[in-house]
Amino acid sequence: MAVTLGHNQYGKAETRVVRVFRDTEPHEIADYNVSVALSGDFADVHLTGDNRKCLTTDATKNTVNSYAKEAGDAVRQPESFGIALAKHFVDDVPQVERVRIQIEAYPWDRLSHDGAPHPHAFSRRGAYVRTVTVTYDGDALWVVSGVRDLVVLKTTDSEFHTFYEERYTTLQPTTDRIMATSVTAQWLHTDLDADWGTSYDRLLATLGSTFAGHHSLALQQTMYAIGENILTEQPEIAEIRFSMPNKHHFVVDLSPFGVKNENEVFHADDRPYGYIEGTVRRDDAPNPGPAAFDPGQGW
């Protein structure tokens, strides 16, 4: 039986780096968790233990830390920081043929002092995590932005009924329910000169506005409406992929206590949960393959 070496990659995962920009007043802060995966001419490392072409994972970590300064203004946005790192590893290290940079960005808000935003005091925003995956092979460059753990809820304007029923069906149809989910989304850019921060803020605003304003007959329907509105408003986005677990809220039966509960008291149940995934894309969207998306985000 013949044995051969298949696809392989290595790097340094989860380098935590915080960059403070002191050249402006007020100060700015970029807080990242960076993972690097390298592919290329590394067969000898596996097959014979010859490490002469092995860029150490320690050097990878050091590159991330140094580029937090060397990359200048590119560090202000995770997409441009990821691009700078990706081009360095492929263009400057001969044996690296392909790299994937994954970045989690943690947003911070300014604290207030004497009724005004303080120039250099912050509180970390816990509402969501911003994500970026940059993939580069020397020719093609793919940038995928994303959001994770964005929990949203609406207390009405959500129905679920007329679904397929068989002998195991116990769920009762409803015309008024709480709908809640934790949104994970990833979207592919075609404009690599985008204003990353503006694009990101605009997309989150569209996502929130659509979720709030859409009268839902199913979470799947609302998910598609969100994607459709995002692609309509931002033509530079080619496709968006969603993972949306249902965060179930069940009406509590208070009748044993002689209390009427008209959709006012709920039990929040964390598991098991419905898990909804889907992609909304343009007909002419490029196909970067699954490797351009972060596989740890539900895809």
C-alpha cells in the first residue's frame, strides 16, 4: 500500500496583540486575536525531518507582533492588517505558497468623564466579535469579513405555522412568538480598496434594521431577507453566509397558579436548539472555494 503526504499547513494560532495609536488625540485602540496558517514547500519537514525551510511558529508570532507597528495605518482595520500580513508571508518567504490569516477583532468604546468621551479610557464592548479571514497565494487575494455572537431578539412580529407534520411532531403552531438568535455571518468582498470600517458598520446596521423590521414567518425567511438587503445595498459584497441558531423562548404555563400568561413570561432554553445555515450570493459572484471562509464559524 502506497502512502503519500496530503494537504498540510501550520502556523501560530491565537496571537493576542493590542495596538494603541498614540499619534492621535484621542487615542485609538486595535485589539486582535490573530491566527496564521502557512502552506507551501514543507514536504521535507514531514518526510525526512529536514527543517531548513521551516519558518518557525515563533517567528510567525513575532511577525504578527512586529507588524502591529510596521504595518502603520493598515493595523487600524483587521482586513487591511490581515492583507499586510498575508502579503508578507507569501511575497517575502520563498517557500510559503499560500497563507490564511484569521483575525478576531474586539471592539472597545470610550468611557465618559465629566459628561464627555474620555480620550484614553475604554470599556470593551461585549455585544459581538468582529472576524476577518484573508487568504493569499501570490495571485488571488480573498478577504472575508464577519461577525460572531451577535445576539438579537424581537418580542413579536414573528410567526411559525403551517409546517410539515407527522407522527413525531409535537410543536404547536404560533402566530406570535419571541424570535431570538446568535448571528454568525461571513461575507466575501470584491472591492479590496474598500473603506473597511464604514462597510462593516453599514452592514451591521442593515442586518439589525432588517431583523427588526421584517415580519417573519420563519427564521430562514428572515435570514434570506437580511442577506438580500445587504447585497442590494453593498454591491461590492459578493456573497454572505449565515449560521443562526434558534435561541428558544417557551411560554411558561402559569395556569396551575391561576395566573394568565399572554406571551409575557418565558423560559429561555439554551439546548437543544434549531440550527439554521444559509448563503445568499449574487449570480455572478466569484467562487473562492470553501478555504476562503473561516471553517470554525459554522462553515
